[in-house]
Amino acid sequence: MKERKKFILVGAGPGDPDLITIKGTKALEQADVVLYDALIDESLLEYAPYSEKKIFVGKRMGEHYASQDEINQMILENLEAYHCVVRLKGGDPFIFGRAQDEINFVLANRDDVDIEVIPGISSAVGLPSLHQIPLTQRGVNESVWLVTGTTEKCEMSKDIEFAAQSTATVVILMGMNQLENIIHTFKQHRKVNTKVTVIQNGSLPDEQKVIGTLENIQQLVAENEIKSPAVIIIQNSNS
């Protein structure tokens, strides 16, 4: 009987290489091929000493990067040639990680592949915890919203409007290009003294953080030259 192939999607965590899970490192140890993203600390590749190929498929400023279609094809080609392919993604594969796109592509093209997903610590959850920002707090808020700030059409997500009307803590990823629109939207529904924290390169040695309010956060971001990748955390006015 022909041995089945393996395709394993591993979440690497928010940036600090120590925040990958033990199970994630064990997956890397069995990898024949690792395809990894731009926000991955390359020291994690040391956990894959037996892999024959380590392929960078992320986006870096000024360099060509692989489109999702190209990544899908690379996954398929390497599954043809090797037994175990690991897809190493920043954060958690299923939180804005396009993991389902890759899984669907594999399932549509092969019937001899076992697929496994190993969760990672998403920056949306991990960074607030590292900075002692409670995403939920008894008597203050009843939920947390994780929202993308920018859609595929490079527009602000319409869900920002709904999130702003809630009492939830709102964590926004990929939102720095839409920061002005996001703050304008929240000002329409929340008090101007609502606490806002923006964390760039969270959990890494070059991390930067500014803490302000809806009233002054844009000024603080500009003064401190905070840029992407960054997480925007907007708390309930009573936090």
C-alpha cells in the first residue's frame, strides 16, 4: 500500500521564536520541505535539520514575493517530490493566515495527503497578553473582536463599523494604512478618552509601543514613526 503524504500547517506565534509550540517544533523536525513566511524568525528553521529544502515565500519590501497561487503550486510540487511538507506561518494559520485556501487546494488536487494544523499564538491574542491588556474583563466587556483593518480591495473593513458600536475590546490587524478611517469610525461611537494601544513588531527585540486615546493616538503614531506590521488594540471606555 502506498504511503500517504503529509501536509502540516504550523503556527509560529507572533514573532518571538520562543513562542512556537512544542508540537510545532516536532512537526518541523519531520519536515522534508519547509515553506515559510516573511514574519518568521529564521532561527526556527534550526528545528528542521533534516529538511532538504527551506523555501521563503513571504513578502519583503522591494523584493518579488510569491503570490498565493504560486505558493499553492509550490506546495503541490513538493508534495509530489517529498513525503512531508510543512507550511510555517506567522501567528496562527487560521487567523488571517489563508490556511484554508492552501488546504482546499491540496484537497482538490490530491487524495493521498493527510493534513494537520498545529495552532500558533496569534499576535491578536498574544501581544495584548504580553502587555497585560485584558481582552475580556468581568464587568467591563463581554467579548473581543478580531478584525482585519484592510480588505483585499485595500479598503477599510465594514466590520470596523459594527465593532465600534459594541462594548468589546477590538483588536485590529493589518490596519495601519487605514488608521485615520478606523479612528474616525470609533470616535462616532465611543468616547474620545477610549484607550488605544498600537504595538509594532510585537514580541521582537525592536518592538515599539504607543499608548494613547482615540483623541491623540494618530499623533503619537506619527511622532514615534510606528508602522506596519502593527496591532491596534481599542479597549472599552470603562477599561
